[in-house]
Amino acid sequence: MAKNRSYYGKNKKVTPRLAVLYAAVVLVILAAGYKIYSQYGAKSVDLEIVTPEGERVAEKVILAQPEPVSPTIAPAGEPVSAPVSAEVESATAQESLAQTVVVDSQPEPVAQPVSYLPQYAQAVEKYNDGVVAMDSGNVIQARDLLSEAVNDGLPPATEKEALSRLNDLAKLWLFSRNVYEGDIHCQKYKVQSGDYLSTIGVKFSTPYQFIMRLNGISRAENLRADETLKVVNGPFRAVADRTKFIITLYLGDTIAYTWPISTGREGRSTPTGVWEVTKGKKLINPEWTDPDTGKTFMPDDPDNPLGERWIAIHGVEGDAVGRTGFGIHGTIEPDKIGQSASRGCIRLRNQDVEVVYDMLMEGRSHVVIKD
């Protein structure tokens, strides 16, 4: 008789017929495991397999995970028939996305503001009107509406956009020689015999350096009688926000321009309250002595923490009353703008503080520091 071909496992003889039976048992068990997974979401199944010889073998069967199903969106009042890809915005983000979501089948209008809380309604309306005016080229109307919207209180993202638009508008109505009709903040002035830029500045409560900046005057002695200058009806005032890390300059309630800042770090926070720009304490390329170490940094020293400008301020209201030694200045660490990083002063990038220096007037400009 011919010898049967055999297979060996653990030294036990298994005939081909038993091997086929063993394979069939395994396939049945795998099919059952997949059914369990499909029904209960299991990713693996622990099985005990009994071999044809009666030996029990424990095995973990890993099952392939089915493709996830996207949440389904259907037109209002109609049942869901097929899954579609959609992004669902919900006020309760913790809810399961497995539920059916029903939305209006009408397309969402383009460029319409999202729904705001009631307290934002009036401000948002002014913002929208300001955007329309800006797009139509009505510079002063746009400036005034956007300023009112920010002052009334906008949602954070909309406020940021409004301030960006106001900065763009300022390049037209403020930082240029243009004087727009209906602008109460800017005007033309004809230089009189005997005038000096300094006296013109005092007359309009604006530093003479800012008049030079607006009119492209490089040397004060170049001023000539009968020359027409653009002037601003000052004084400018400033509001520094410790939470948003911005400083905004105003003319009355009109926003002129906004810059990013750094404020005092933990343990040396910038005091809130109302401050006044101190007379005789505005300095270009200042010398500074560190009160902690006694080390003196000379003008033009690249390690001088004050940068290119120093605007001394003293407290007049709130927690600032009686406080001195604080100021607005430049920096040698521009990468830290937008952080709580100073010893208590307000820092700006050097190119920004040069403009602020020209705008704030000694003894007349006030700075509000708030959260």
C-alpha cells in the first residue's frame, strides 16, 4: 500500500483531510469574528481554536476597521438618502456627529456677517456700513464709521479686521498731504511771517516733528512764509491694551493708527490707569542706566534696551497716580513684541516708536493703560 503524505505539527500526524477541516473551522471562526466586529465595533477578537486533534489554541484575530461614514446632511424636511461630505458647525461641539443634521437647503449668502450676540448688533452694522463706504472710496465716512464700531465694541475677529482697515485708511487721510472734505481733524495752514514749526505745533497741539513728517520737511529752517502746510488738530491721545498687546492713537474718538506692543512681564506688570507725557522727557537715541545693575548704556549702543526713542510718562489717575520711571520706548528684541516681556514699560518696534514719538505731545497727550 502506498504511504500517505503527512503533515507534522507538534510531532502529531495530521492527514490532508483533517488539514482541510482545520482550515474550514478557522474560516468559519474568522467570519463570525468579523460579524461581531461589524455589530459591536470591535477592532480585535480573542478566540480559542480547537484543533482536529482536540488541542485548544488561543489566538487574537485582528480585524480590518471599516471606513468611517461622514455625517449626512439633508435638505430640511427630507430624509437622508446618501452620505455627503459636509462641515457641521454646532453650538454644542461635544455632541456626537453620528446624528443626522438638517439644514436649510438654500445656499448661504456670500459676504454676509455671521450671527452676533445682541450687544454687538449696532457695532456690527456700523462696521458693515464702514466697509461699504471704504469700498466706495469715501475715506472720511469709512474712518468715522469704523472708529465708532470699534469704540462700541465688536467681536474680537471683527475688531481686528476693523483696526486693519483703519490703518489702511490712515495712510490716506493722515500720513499724507491729503486733506479730505469734511475732515474735522486735518486742515491746511498758510505759514505766516515770523512762524516757526515749533510755534505752529503748539498752536495745533501737535509736535512739530509730526508736521515735518506730514509735509516732507527735512530741516526746520527750510520753512518759508506763505507756504501751505497740512496740520492736524491735536493733541493725540493713546490707549494701550495689556491683554491685546496693542497701542492705539486717537484724535478725539477717531482712531488714527494701531501698533503692536510688549508690556511688563510677570512680577513687573505695566500699571493700569491714566498717564501723561512728561514735559522735557522725550528723548531721541537715549542714554539709559539700568537701576538694577547700575550699568549705563550709551546712545547708539546696540545693547541699549530702549532702542531709538524714549517717551517718559507719569501717572495721573487710577493705579498710575504718583508713578514715575515708566515710558514708551523702542526695543532691541523685536521678536518679543506681542508678549509680556518688558520691565513694566511699553515697548514698540523701533520704526513704530519713531512715529508715536512724533505724534504724542509733552504735557498734553495722555496715555490710558488698560486690560
